[in-house]
Amino acid sequence: MDKKNKIFSSVDTLMSETWPIAKFLHENPELGHNEFQAQKKLVSFLSEKGFQCDTKIGDLKTAFVARRGTPEKGKPTIAFLAEYDALPNLGHACGHNLIAASALTAAIALIDSEPELEGQVVVIGTPAEEVPPPTKQIMIDAGAFDDVDIALIMHGGDRTATGGKSLAIDSLEFEFKGKTSHASKYPHLGVSALDAAILTMNALEYLREHVRQDVRIHGVITNGGSRPNVVPDYASLEYYVRALDRGYLDEISERVFNCARAGALATGAEVKINILGKHDNKILLPTLDKMMLDAAIEADAPNVMEAEKELGSTDFGNVSHHIPASTLKLGFVPKGTPGHTPEWAEASNGQSAFKAVNVAGKAMALTAHKLLTDQNLYKKVKNEHQELT
């Protein structure tokens, strides 16, 4: 049996163990930074499979790094990334239970198919992808990726594709401090923090006309006062600002800051600007992305087509700025079905989700095997990353 078929056969066998984990996560959804059951389930399974697991990653209580093999000079360390947080009131409506199960399947199948394979295989559990700050950056800063050469991840979607772009994003909070007063008898003695917030929002609406088409600016009022007859002395906004690249986003964010400063200046309020997190855009590597897609096609992936044009953001972008990385999107919902919906949540526990985990496990394991055994291919990917960062 050749290496590809050996890997594929191993994945098929493993599905009886990893698919129940995907279902367990689906049936027990946990929000970001509270994925204690998920962490325990994943770490316990990997430990049983011979991985050395570390759960002390900075201040992140639900992260982990699981290693199998020993780093060797000239031999790559390949990481499969797992996500496992859910969404409020929706559960796994982004299919993170599938991401976790795929990472387990790929890592273990790779080792089972060739136990003497040189290099190191790592599964990195990255919690709280859905909320700022970007935990993958926290893990990078904590050294979790120091010995990793290449990172692979899957994500569900309405199609199978690689090479999908993502938007860099700054998560921002604006806190306005004013002065309370009776809104009818003594309005002239008050300073409305809410007025400052509303002026900021209006200024941001005007800003939209004068930025590139890829920029997204969207937010909410998180605190607007308590009663109509009391001048609000405190108001707050939370905004996400996105763009295709970090350099341009930094420029736009500074202009967004100026809108908040203007709102405060116009009303006499004070403003505090809090940066909650920074997610970078993904660095796309044509060679690595093609390897992943070709492997998925060999594994009988469904709905293969061009990457979608609608873009979101992910802290996997931060990883891709640090080391070569690739995302395999795997179709498991009908074309045009948006994520973060009940339809996604329902589908991520069904037969199409089972197929997605199976195909992703095969594609990522096969890609990793090629990188571990073909030095020229590995160097090509590394050089490509150096040229683009």
C-alpha cells in the first residue's frame, strides 16, 4: 500500500474515535475561554495516543500544546491547529467542533501510517477564536509556536477551497466620560457622554466614503446611559475595523481614533480608547495552498470551487505572519449558507460534517507527510513565506 492510501485508510479507521469527539463538542458547546470540557476531552485523547501535552500556555486556561516526536535539525515540525469554542445561543454555528476533530484525525493518522517518520507532529489547541483578543497571538508570544515550522488548519464552509483571503481587524472600545446632571432643569451643567458617542458614530459614517472598498467599519453602543432625564456621564462603543492588509488598517484605525477624539472635543467629554485585539490578514502561500487543495481533491472533497469573495477575519492570520500556514476550507453546507446561523449549527453534527472531518484529516495528513519527507518542497514553502513577509 502506498503512503497516500495508508494515510487515507488510517483516517477512515480513526473516524470511529474522532467523530464522537466532534459530536461531544457539538452537544456540549462552550464559549471562548470557558472550553474546559473540550480541553479535557482533547488532551485526554491525545495523551492516550502518546502525545506529551502541556496546558500551561501563558494565562490561557483552555489552551494546550500536544507533541509527538522530537524536533530534529533539518527536520520540520508540523502543527495541526484545533479550535473548539462555540457561539452564544447558537452553539457550534461556525463548525469549530469539526476543526478540532480534523486536527486530531490528521495528526494521529500521520503518525499511525508511518511511526518512524522523522520530524515532530504537534496539535495546538487554540481557544476563543470568536472573541478578542487574538489568542493565537498570545500563544505565539508565550512561545507555543517557537519550534513549529508550518501550521495547517481546516474550516468548514459552503465549498472546498484554499487561498481564501481574510481581513485584518482591530477590535476597539471607546469609553466616554462626561458629567451627570438633570436633563430638564440643569442640562447646561451636564456633559453628555452619549452625545460624544453619537457624534463619533456619525463621524465614522462620513469616514466610510473615503476609505478603500475592502474596509469594514461596524460597531454597537454598549452603554448609552440609564434614564432620559439624566445626562449620561458615561457611554461606550465597541467597534471592529477591518481591511485587507495590516499596513492600511493601521492608517484607518488612526482616523477612527480621531473620530472619537472629535466627538469628545465637540462635547467637552473625555475619551479613552482601548484596543481589545489585533488580528492580522492571512499570508497566502500558493505552493502550500495548492498542496492542501490537491490533497483534498484526492480525498474526494465535495463542492470544489474558487474561494469565496466575502471575507471575515481570523487570528490564524497572526500565525501566517509568523510561520508558513494554510487553511483548507471544506464544503459541508449548501452554497450560499452563511456561517453563524442555526443552519450551520445543525449541519455541523450531520453526515456532511462527518465527510468534512474525514476529507480534512486525509488532506492535512497527506500534505504534512509530503512536507516531512520532501526537503525541496519544504524549503520552497519556507522561502515563499520569507518573500511574502
